[in-house]
Amino acid sequence: MVKKISILFLFGVLFFISASVSAQVDSIKVDTVTVKNKDKSNFRKLYEKLLFNKRKKNFPVQYLNPSQDIFEGKYIRNIHYKTTDPFGYSLNDTTKKPEKWIERTGNRLHGKTKKFVLKQNVLFKEGEIYDSVKVKESERLIRTNRSIRKVEIVGEAVGKDSVDLYVNSIDSWSMFFTGTVSSSRAGLRIRERNFLGYGHVLDNRYRHNYKTGNSLYQFNYTVPAIGKTRISANLNYFINEDSNYTKSISFQRTFFSPLTKYAGGVAVGQVFFRDSLNFNQPILENNSFKYNFQDYWFARAFRIDDRMSENITNLIASARYYQRRYTETPSEENDPANFFSTQSNYIVGLGISSRRFIKTKYIFNYGIDEDIAVGKSFGFIASKQNIRNTERYYTGVKADLGGFVRSGFYGVGIEFGGFFNKDKFEQQTLSVEFQYMAKLMKWGEWRFRNFAKLNYLLGHNRLKSSADELSLHEHDYLGMAGFTSDRGLTGQQKIIFEYQLQSYTPYQFLGFRIAPFFNMMFSAIGDNKKFIFNQNPIYSRFTLGVMLTNDYFVFNNIRFSLSYYPTIPGNGDNLIKTNLLDNKDYQMMNFDFSKPSYIRWNRWD
């Protein structure tokens, strides 16, 4: 009890200190989607009051620049595209050129983005009426391409009724090499996120084990957009030193913008691996898993707002067929519940998504424009599943809500669903998520931001199989990085809370900005028969680290960290581990409702 109180006291002190560092200031926020006023009908007023009631905003939002509003309604005469190498150029000063030898050399080695990559991401064309919503959305879509560091779309009036648009961008350095050498292994990984300037992503990896003579190999190639269809394509092949492999090919078009009407995808592949169904027991050769999968889905969005609200609101209907056919499964002794069985799923979804994007800075990057989704979504999922020689039916509901308040950004998500199998309601799942991102704080030339997230999973009437349990193991879904506990630490409910204080300093080292951070995580797991904190121990992790960022590179920030674990069951007490955290650990909500799916439960989903 004393330990719990001291931990909570430490958290309170850290949060109070970080929250009281000077007055809070935040980078400029630009709403990337604004709308024009129209008269409302009485029905529309009632409809918006019930579903999309506006509230007084406490968080400052800067809308479109008035100099661009003057183009509204004019014809787009010409569109000019200009891409620029990563080093020595500026969007604000077009006369600036690379002066240093290293900048000119880097630009020569870099494959500059082709102009058609910009064209693929714009939502307007010559001859159309200028629409500020489409212009800002196009700018945001170009920013999602990580091979482009900065982008701007500016207009120039031509006569009284026309406008010329200039789409200008600056690249990021897109190629990255990493290598590993030890007494038993040597490897090389090459990642290129703008292959030959086409915006394609190539990820090639090779590692050889001298002791076993086996090798790991990965080839992953992604085409972010095929022409102007915004359909992405991916080819993936991976095999590790134990001959476990994944082979897949997929085509997908997401609701990349609230203005998108159609989405869908096709994916086929094969997966093979060996596992003991137990995280820490030696791999058992007779526990082989091999399955082929097919995944097809389609979604249609119908815009239902009248362009009066700040958000773009869509009614979305979707359908999906997913099949997983096992050709190799564990023995009956290892899988008595026949958990790993061939399955066919016919899934439909119906929901509402209302969202827009806010442009800000100092979140995952250092001073680069980033877009945060705000809004809400609500939907129903239903399906028929053929599995284990029976038919059962799934019903689920999900809701997300998030936006900026005076203190920062918050997001809340909740999902509940389960299967009806004859007269039994089984494999029920409740998932709750909470996100918080504080406003940017300033102390001298230092900047700080608080991040917090909470995830809670609860299951009822789960199958009697070790594969249908939760754990805190780092390889499980919502696991704790570096936590390799014994298999006995499982349950039907778990909760994980994570807090991070991130700093953004003015200091640099070899061109990399230095950003120290502090992170801590608390978690608990247990059965579903009592309150999660009732007689279940709390496990924790405390991390100090530094993040190195560089505006010119497209890849994740480089992190060095040192983590302390008071205890890990089966491993010991007072343990220290290094380099465990990654930017991927924290993902912002997007308030989308597209591909219908079941609630994620554990690593076997």
C-alpha cells in the first residue's frame, strides 16, 4: 500500500511541476477544414442539436488566412507544381540556395520527388471552382507523405474571376541504412521512402546467424497511390531464422479525407510459424501454425451535414468478407478448445463519422507541421461467422469522441461486442481507451508537453484456451515493452496507464535536436470476477531517455532509453533494460469508421 501511495505521489508531483512551468503556450493551430455558411431549416437545426451540437470552444483555433478566402468561387486557371531537394532550400525565401558542400552533395545523392506525386494528392484540378476546403485538405494529404518535409499551396489572382495555384514542397532525406554486428549475428537493413522520387517505400532487411547458419530476410514494397486513384499497393515477404514466414499482397483505398466517398481493399496471403502457446517455454516443433487468408471489404460514405458545421459528417455503410483457412494447427492436447480453426466471416457496419483536422507542431516531430484529427464517430458492427462446425453471430458497438479543450487534446473511445452462439453470448469484449495531450508549455527556450493514455480490456465467457487469455507480455497486444513475465500472469481483464513528459530543447548534436523525456507505465491484470485493482498487484516501469530528431529525415526519431522495473514475475526484481520505447507506442485517434472488424483482444486476433 505504501508503494502504491508513493507511486501516485510521484506521478502527482511530476504532473504538477510540468503543468506549472511558465504560462502555457501552443503553436499556431489551423483548422484544415472550414465551411461556408448557409441558411438552416428547422429540421436541420433540430438534427444538429441532437447529433452534432456545437459547443463554445475554449481552445484557440486559427481559420484560413483571409488572403486565401478572396479566391473562393473563382476559376482555377493553372496549377503549378514545384518539388525541391531537402537541403538548403526554404519555402519562405525562394532565393535561398544550398551553400555548403555537404548540402549540395546530399541533394545530388537524393532522388527528388516527381511532380506527379504532388498531383496524386490534390483534390482539385484546372477549370474547377476554387474551394478552400479542398485546398487545405490537399495540403494536409501531401503532408501525410513522410518523404515530404514541408508543403504550401498558395494562390495568385488572375483577372477578376480566375486564380493560379502554386503547389510547392521540400523533400526529406528518404534513405536510411542500419546495421547490426555481434558475436553470433550480422545484419543490414535498407529503407527508402521515396524510391527514385516516385514516393514508393522499399524496406529490405537481411540478417545471418553464424552459429545456426540460418538467415532472416524481409522484402516490403509499398506504392502509396496508384495514379490518382489513391489506391495503395503492398507486397510483403518475411522469413526469420526459425523459418517462420509471412507472404502477402494487398490493395487498399482508405477514407484518406473526410471528403472521400469510396473506400475498400483486397488482401491475400499465407502465414506460417511455430509457437508453444506459451511465451517463455521452448518452441515445440509439433505446434505448427499455417493458414491462408483472404480479406475483401468495401465502404461508401454519404455526406449528411449541410456544410454548416465545422466538421465534415458522413454516414458510412461497409461490408467485409474475411476467411482464414488453417492447413496446419496445434495438436488436440495443446489446443483442446480448437481455438485455431478455419473461419469465414461476413461482416457489415453502419456508422457516422464527423471529423476535421487541426494543424499544430511539437507532437511526434520537432517544429514540423502535424495534423491532429478531432471529432466523433459512432457505429454498429454485425456479422455471421462460420467456425468450429457451427454458425454464430456477432453484434458490436463503438464510439469515439475527441477534441481540444483549454488544457489540450482529449480522446475517449469505447467498444463492446460479442458472439451469439445458439443460446449463449460468448467471447464478450469491452475495450476502453483514453488519450490526453496537454498544451505546449514553454520555459525559457525549452518546450514541454505531457502525454497520457489509458487502455482497459475486459472479457466474459471467453473460450477455455490459453490462446484466449490476456497478458502483459511485451509480445501481446497492449503489452508492456520489456515485460517478459511467466505465462502464469494471465487473465480476462487488464488495465495499462502510461504517462510521458516530453521536452523539446534548443540544443543540437551533429545536426540532431536533443529532446529528453520521462516515461512511466502502470498496469494490472486479473480475472473478471472482481474489480481490477482488488488483490491484483500493480506492475510498473520507469524510463528516462533522450530522443534525437532531424527535420531532414523521414524515419522515426532515434531514441536511447534506460528503463527500471521494480519486479517482473519469473524474471526477478529491480531490473534495468535499455532502448525499449518507440514513437509507434502512441497513436492518435482518427475518428474514422470504415473497415468493419471485431474488437482486438490479444496477439492471436
